[in-house]
Amino acid sequence: MERESLLTLLMILFGGLALQPFAMLSLRAMPDGDARLAERHAWSCLWLPVMPALMVAAWLCGWALREPDPVHDHVDRWVLIGACLPFAVVIWRAALRALWALTRDPFDAGAGVCTVGLLRPQILFSPFLAKTLDDDMIDAAWRHEQAHARHRDPLRIWLAQLATDLQWPWPGARRRFDAWLQALELARDDEARRFGASGAALAAALLSTLRRSSFGAQTCAPSDGPPLGAHARLTGSPQALQRRINLLLAPLAEPHAAPPHALTGLLQLEVRVMCMLMAAGILGALYGERILHPLLAWTF
């Protein structure tokens, strides 16, 4: 069998076997206090079940770098394809939903103001909504979307939706995604206020946007519904609306100081993940043949 074909099938099979058990993890409680820390915690919880599958994929890529092409060991192609089929269905479903999210018009989802663009975020503001808001409300909504653009949240939302769909059909994955979206909006509310937005004006803009949305209060896709689209918007989950309004009207809390000796936030997490993936690839190159070939011969 060709090396690349076998690598693809093994990544689907072993990656799916590594992903599905961890997708059943229950949602951990988010810390109270700083919205920025809560958002980072929710982001980590969202990606934690995906890490074993990524480690397996990196290990297999390391093995493939030293494997001759074609693979000399006999592997029953059709038995292997049949074993991969259930996981391949989940992957194809996730890929199609990711493509659909890229092509969806954000204003079709009832978003009067939103941030779009995976690599170069841009803010879209409905002129019909702008006519109903005063200057303070427009400024607050604009600063909220600027916070989304600074953090490239449309790209992060799109990747988070993809990671969630790869864990289908387990409901815990969707709960982790919804919890992160709620934490994300609270963090961007806080950041907008720190850059000069009025909490009361932002709350008023949020309520006005919800009232004029074509979907009314149903601004968040249901747990079994389609993805929200690859964009960040002012409105969020209706279940968290009351808490969000209360926080916007309350005094702004002081942020927790980040450790001066360490990388901060997502960069620190990304560095650790990259180091783990590189280590898995190296281990695959060194020991992949000793482990994988006997396993394939015994299994297939």
C-alpha cells in the first residue's frame, strides 16, 4: 500500500479511537473573577479532548518520514477502510460544516454588527441597526467588535467549531463550545470597557440588537443545530443574557496581573502544544516502526 494512503487511513482510525473517549469528558467549572482568565480556561477545556488525536497524528507523521514507499508489510486495504469508515463519516461531516460556516452570510444569522475574516478581521455594521442606536451605543458596540478583531476571534471560532464537530455526537463537546462562547463574549465586554466603552451603553446596544434580530432571542444556534458561522458578533447565548447584562452594569473588576517571567495567555499554551507535537513526531520517527508494524500484522 502507498505510504501516504496508509498514513491517512491510520490517522483516521487511531486518531478517531484516541478522540472519541476523551470527547465524553464532562465540562469542568470555569473560575470566577477575571473574564480573561475564564475565557482562557474555557478555551483550554475545549481543546483538551482533541490533544490525544493530534498527538497520534504527529506520531504517525514521524513514523511516515522513515517508512519506505510503498509499505512492504501486507495490510488488507478493505478491512482497514471498513474500520476507518465510522470515523471518516465524522470527519467529513465536520469538514462540510466548516465549509458551510465560511460561506454563511453573518447577517442571515441575525447579526446586526459582527466581525468577519479569518486572517484579516473586519467589522460589519448594519446601517439599519446604526439608525436605531445613539452615539454612545454605537461606540460601545464598535469597541466590542474591535476587541474581537484584535484577538482574531473569527478564526478561533471557526477552529473551535471544527474541533467540536470532530467530537460528534457527544453532547459534552457542544457544552464546552457554548461555555467558551459565553466566556469569550464576557472577556470582550471587559476589554471594550477597559478601552473606554460604557458598560450601560454596551448593554443597551446588546438589547437593541437582540430586539431587532430576525431571530429575536434565539441568537445562538441550538445544541444540535448548524454552526454559528465563522464570525464573532455582539450578541451571544440567550441563556447567559441576564448574567451578561448584570456584569455590564456592575463596576469593572480589576484584572489579575500576569506573571512577568512567563509567556502570557494563549501564546504560552500554543508553545506547550507545539513542543508536545514535536516530541510525538520525534518518538514516531524513532520507535514507530517497532510498534506499528507488529500491531498492523496482528490486527489486519
